[in-house]
Amino acid sequence: MPFEDDLQALETKLKQLKLDYEQYFLGSRPREPAQGRSEVQKLFTIYQNTPIQNTALRFRFNSLCARYFALRRQWDQVLRQIEEGTYSRHIFKANLHDKIRSGKGGARSAAPPPPAADVMPNFKGVYEEYLAACRNTGEDTRSLTRERMDKVLTGQADAIRKQYGCEDVRFRVVVEGGKARLKATPVGGRRSSA
């Protein structure tokens, strides 16, 4: 079906646009992806004026529309915050840069984060969750051992503690794109709102 292919292409473009905006908000993209947004907007406008006879395709298109409008609202809100200078990630970065600049002239006011052994929790629960998520997604878990994961998580936690000056790091398991992933969140002390 040609319309089904068009919907697949639209969904792919929307996913790419979402990634482009996320990169822009993180600062790894220099400009807002306005051209991609206008292309996606044109496609939605064209397809909204096209009668869709197939109920499943109409439902899929309406779901895509709802997702796009929700993302658009979110993007506009963040863009407004950036314009007003109240975007939390930019404020965090500015404060971090100020502390780094002021720390170069004299002794640092913040104590270094404690070593991993003092505060590192047991990653047993994370390991079990990750293993279960991998099994659910059909990923190979033969080479994954608890010791190996503990070593990787300890290294990641140390790096995150050093980067954000936090007291601890909390890990959680998510499934993205059909694969199990670990997400880290700094806890305590100075913290990113990411």
C-alpha cells in the first residue's frame, strides 16, 4: 500500500526530528532543526486533508499526529525557556562554568566526591532487571556476568560523580528501540536536571 509506506516514512522523519531537537537542546547541534520541522509539518498538513479509508491506517496516522503535536508543544515550551534564559540545562551549565572559572583562581570550595567503595551500592537489583529486560527483548546474555556489570557500573558511577559533583548515582533499566539500556541519574549534591 502506498499510503502505508508514506506513513512509515513520516514516522521515520518524526523520530529523526525528535532526535535532532534533543541534540539541539543538549547543545550538540548549533541550530534548531527548523527545516526538518517544516518538512514534517507539511507532510502532516497534506495527509490531514487526505481521506483514509483503512481504519488501522487512520488510527496509526491519528496516533502520529497526536505524538507530533505533543512534541511540538514540548519543543515550543523549551524554546521559550531558552529565549527567556530559564532553561534548566543552560542554567546548570552556566553555574558549572562559573564554578570551574572561580575554582581555577584558588582552592576549590567543593570537596571531591567520595571514592566508589564508600558509597557504591550493590548493583544486584540492576543486574537482575537488566538480565530480565535482555531476555524479554531476545538479546544474548551469555557473556554478561554480575562481576562484569558491577565493574562497568562502578566506573560509570565514578565518572558521573566526578562530572556532576553528586554524592551517588542511581541506575535504572529501560527498553529503547527493542534493546535493554541502562540510564544513570546523579543523586545528591549538585545535580543535573537532565
